[in-house]
Amino acid sequence: MLRKVPIFIANTVLVLTVLCAFGWVVRETTKGKQWVPHRVSRSITFFTTLPDRLMIAKAAVERLPLVYVPSPENFEPVNELEEDVKVLVSYANANWKRTIAIKNLRTGEELKTWNVDRLANPHNRIMHSLMLPDSSLIYSLNGVTGLIKIDKNSERLWKQDTIAHHHAINMGVDNTFWANTYSKDKGEHIYYGARFSIDGREFPFIDNTITQFDAETGRILYHKSVTEILIENDLTHLLIKSDSPGDPLHINDVQPVLTDGAYMKKGDVFLSSRTSSWIMQFRPATGKVVALIEGPFMSQHDVDIESDSTIIFFNNGGQTLKGDRPSQHRLAENLIEVAPQFSGVVRYNLASGKFERIYPELFAQNEIFSFTESLVEELPGGGYYIEEQNSSVLWVLKDGEVKYKNILPSQHEGHHHLANWGRVMP
């Protein structure tokens, strides 16, 4: 027995030493210390977050996939459309399957459909599908996958996964298309690929890229880091304006210019940064920023070219990071009240530099607000198609009136389909 006591004490000391060392490495890893090898930090993070992931997995099994959202109570649809409004939408026909459809909002009829049956995650969304003249379709999933092209019969033609796609896809000139992307590094697509420093403090952040592809083959024709664009055009101050230092760019749209005009050239692209709230007119042919647009908007999405001198976009109108009201100070007895804020559609004139809000009274009257995503598209017959993302309510505003208001009903009672950046069709 006396011999076992020293062994027990030695083993206890050894175990405590290992636990202390492990705890110290965990603490240093959470601080983001550079001396901790990446593989070690990933392994430690994986191990220490196992209980959290088990809880998340349990909750995921018990809930509906995130492609469904709760329907508003006492929802009253509106349909006063006098002309057809055809929109390319996507929705879940089962947890592991998706349908992409051209839907006529006026009649509710689906004019053509494509089916995607090879999902690896029931929460995946098909984002901003692009239909080509031969009825083939280019799409990607919100899981930051590569881009996929299918034919008119839903058969896969190619997959481009040397990069990762994020959010928007838009047709360019000469049978090309542009997309927001991330470069891959050692198989990963979301990582800290850049860094800036302030007063000795280092801030690693996620770089974004923009990419032009050949629509026929998926081959990459142009690929550029947005951080490099800022460096080359002396615009790095934009990085510190974001309220998200780890993701100060978050490019959500790259809109190509298709024809020459007085204030833009064929081949230019308009970039939209959500977390820093700026829009940039960039000329890939020269590497120059033609115009930087900042003003009375925040967290904006979906830049569209309206004319050779004007653009429109969806102004989310809210901070990127939600925050609770500070509690360390008391409220005054007589508060100065500011009018409630809502999202909106904004027109910007490149010639005059002026901003114009479109139908602000309709957004206020109907309390239209979306914290993330959302889009606006001008309709061929006049008016605007609006996706209010967070509630996933679809709107058509025209002549100062709400002509359409509805949701995409699902097979689950009390829930409807999440909006996935629809596209107005001719």
C-alpha cells in the first residue's frame, strides 16, 4: 500500500500537468495566437466544441430544414396584377430535393421546372439560378459550393469547384457570367486570407474574390481579389469602416455592364459590399476603380443597372451586426424620437451623385424590412419585384401601390419556403 501512494501522487500530478497544459493551449488558441499551428488549433477546436456540435445535431434532427420559415400570422395575400410577372424561383420539394421553376405570379402557374436530387445537406438552398437561352441552368448552393450547370432536362453538364461561390450570379458579355467567389486554400473556402494592422493590433479577415466564367464550359476567364483591388486603388481605409473586422468585405453582388454609356463601359462591374456599405464601379480591363459610392444606405444588396447613368439597389437599412440596447446608462424621461427605419429601394444617379428613394411610403406603410439579403428587379412592364428576405414575402410595387404580396406555400403547415434570390424573366 505504501508503494502505491507515491505512484498515485505521481500519476495525479502528471494528469493535472497534462490538463493544465491542454487548458493553456485551448486558452491561447481561443485568443488566436499565431504560434499555435493551424492543424493543432483546428483539432483542439474540434475536440472542445464536440458537446456543442452534438447539441446542434440533436436540434437539427428535431427541426425543419432551414429552407422553411414560419408563415406570418393572419397573412393576407394581395394579387392585383394585370400583366404576367414571371420569376425564376427555387424551393424544397423534399428535405433532400429542390425544384427550380419559372413561376407566373399572376396565375400561380409553373411554366417550366428543373429538379435537383443530389443534395448532401437538407438545409441547402439553391441561390440565384441563371437560365441561359437554351434553357440550361447555372446554380450553386448556399453551402459555398462550386457552380453547377444542368441542361433543360436537369442533367448535369459540368461543375466548377476550383473556387467557391457566394450569393449572386449575373450574365456578362459574350456568353460569360460573373459571380461572387472565394478562392480555395488546402481545400478550404472560408479562411482568413488577408490581414490589416492598427496600432500594433492585427486583424486577419476573409478575403473575397470576383470571377468571370465561360458560360459554355465553366472555365475561369478572370479572377481577382477584392482586397487587392483596394490596395491597388488606395482604398484600404474601407476595411476599417466595417463593423465586422473579420469579414469587412462580404461582397454580395457583382453586376456586369453590358453596353457602353456615358458613365460606364461595357465590361465594367458594380460590386456591392454588405458589411462596409459601399458600392464600387470597377473596370477589370484597367484594374481601376471608376467610382466609389457611399451615402444614405447600409448593408445594401443587389445592384442593378437601370440606365447608362443610373443604378438601383435594395437598401436593407440596418446594421450588419445586431446589438442589444446598452444598459449601462439610464433612459431620459423625455426621449427624442426618431421615425422608425425600414428597408427600401434606392436609385443613384452617376451624373449628379444624387440618391432617390423609390416608393418609401409603401415600405413604411407595409413595414417592409429585411436585415439580410433581399433584392429588387425592375419589371418589363414597369414596377418592381421585391424579395423581403427574412420574412420571405414577395412583393410587386407599381404606380405607388402594392400590386402583389404573397409567400411560396410549402408542404409544412405554418411554414413557407425561404426566398432564394429569384430572377425576373422576360
